[in-house]
Amino acid sequence: MLSVNEMRSRINNKNKTDHRSHSSLESILEKRRNNRLKWSVEQRANYEQFLKDLHQANQNYMWALKDEISRRTHHILEKNVDAKGFTIWNPQDIECSLYGFKPFTIYRGFWNKDKRTHDRVPHLEAGITRPPLEQVKKELLPLGYDIHDVSDRNKSFNVVIHINLRHA
């Protein structure tokens, strides 16, 4: 077991690391903004529209996910008022207007095949600070919806979320 001082030290170090990564991210975003100043007016306008569309697609997806959770909760509770929760498979595929973006792009970010990871920097540029599932979790928790991503990428490519229904 750690002493209180060791625990404080670890927390302080973690906070310093978080601050550095935040400032690093800010410098990346600033560099991208400055690079766009070299673009033509038309290219900048197109990119600004791209960011607006990305932001709106994210908003549409979050609204659709909350609506889907609400509809399924109503359906489950009609069958069993004491139900504890339910599961949604592949929530990224919920039907909504994504402005031409792929569902996984909104859900996880733009796939970077060279780095083999999802890139959320354009989302941050569009003013989207959290992935949509994280934002929905935050908004619905006070209402009694405890949402967990229970996906196991080692077993399947499916995305699975479980919604526990609590008394708010």
C-alpha cells in the first residue's frame, strides 16, 4: 500500500503530465491553424465548412444515440418495470444524418492507416472535445443511465455498449 505522500507525489506527477499533453495538443492545433493561413481563401472556406459539417454530424449522432437509448429504455421497461439494463450492439450504426461522414469517423475519429490509429484532431478543431459516447455518458448519468462500453476488440470488431438503469 502506498503512503499518503507517495500517493500525492504520483497524483502531482500525473497532473503535470496531463498539463504537458494539453499544452502539446494546443501547440498542434495552433500549428494547424497557422498552416491554414497559407491556404487559398477557397481552401480555408472549404475546410471551415468541413469542420462545421463534422460538428453537426457529431451533434446529430449524439441526439440519435440518446433517442435510441430512450426508446429502448421505454420498450424494456414496458416489458419489465424492474429491468436493470440492456445492451446495444454497434451503436455507431444508428441511423442519422452524418453529412457524408462514415459512422466510425464520428464515433472514433479519422483512421490514419500509417499510424494504424484513429485521429481526433479534426474533431478538436471542430470544437468536439469528447468522443460522442463519452459526452452522452456524461449527459445521461444524472438521469439514471449508467453507460459502459463493453466491447472486446480481441474477440470481435463489434462495438457493444451496456446501459445500466439506476434510480436517479
